Amino acid sequence: MAELEKEQKDPIEENSADSSNEELIDDSMDLLSDEVVEQEADHIDKSSETKPAEDQHGDNRQWYVIHCYSGYENKVRKNLEQRIETMNMKNKIFDVVIPTQEEIEVRDGKRKTVERHVFPGYVLVNMILEEESWYVVRNTPGVTGFVGMGEEPTPLRPEEVAHILRRMEDEAPTFKVTYRSGDRVRIVDGPFNDFRGTVSEIDMERSKIRVMVNFFGRETPVELDFLQVEKA
């Protein structure tokens, strides 16, 4: 009888063990599911953090680079702006920019300010790329093509555009001088006016030039502004 009772209790105990195992499995699956959900949530959060902000205008406008013959950038911009006007494309092509920087050329003690093209042969266009707008830009006289992989124009990244535009606005003018180290120059302004000497150093960052002049029989270094000298 004892053995029979034991045999009768075994299935109950077995069922109880099975039930406990199932509960453990269910708990493990719940924990795993929670972990997966958390990982997916983290991934979504990170994706939203790294995803670039949408264009403030709410459309698909982007900046593209077109190539043209070097020296014809201004002509290309003028031609394209005329085509935008006459072909009613102001709602698709918004801006045409030539990245430039002011350059001060010093020649014979005179200053001349000119605009130097930062990227010769290239023009930036802010536009919504569609078949019609592509046709207008691509067939502008002087344009040789879009910059991109194969036949597909590649838009500039927002940070690239911001860097270029900020550089145009903030960067100080650069100097271009016509003399070099070792050249003979004449001082045209200051205490050493009309002295002649030899250029020993040119400091482009400070817009200064050092000239060795003969003063009381000795070679003496004199620091001057670019505008204070001219070629002898």
C-alpha cells in the first residue's frame, strides 16, 4: 500500500515540478523580452540623436556643387540666375553661391582689395533636386556637370555647408604681396622714408615685413607694414 501511495504521489510531484519549470521559463522569457524592448528603445533613442535635423523649410532642398570652367564662376552664376527667373524655377532653385574670400593685394605701396575664389571652378546651388530643376542647372551655359558619384549628384552635408558659409563671413582678409625674401625694396612711409634695403622676412599673419637697411654703416632690421614699402 505504501508503495502504491508513493506511486500515486509521483505524478503530482512530477506535475508540480513541470509547472515550476514552466514558470521559470516564462519568467526568463519575460526578462528576455524586457531586455529586447529596452535595447530597441535605446537604439531608437540613439538613432534619433544622431539623425540630422530636417531642413527648416520643411522641403527637400539641399546644397549641391556644380563644376564649371575656372574663371567663369561669375558668368555661370549670372546665367543660372537668369534661367531661374525666365523658367519660373524660384520654387525649386533658391540660391547660387560662389565661395569667396577678400584678398588685399599690395603693389608698389598701394592697397587693392579683390575677391578670391576659395574653390576655383565650383559653384554651390541650393535646390530641390528633381528632373526639371536638374535640367535647368545642368544645361546652363558654362556648367560642365554636378559633383557626385556617377550620374547621381551628391548633396553636401549640413556641417560642410555651415563651415563654408561661416568661413566666408568670418575669415579676415588675406594679404598678397609682390615681393619676396631677398628682394630690394624702398621704404615709402615712416621714420625710414626713402631708405632702401633688402627683405629678410615676411610675416603674412601679422601683415608685417622685416627689411635690413644700412644705418650708420651697419645692417639694421626694421619692421614695417606691407604698405610702407615698394619694390626698388
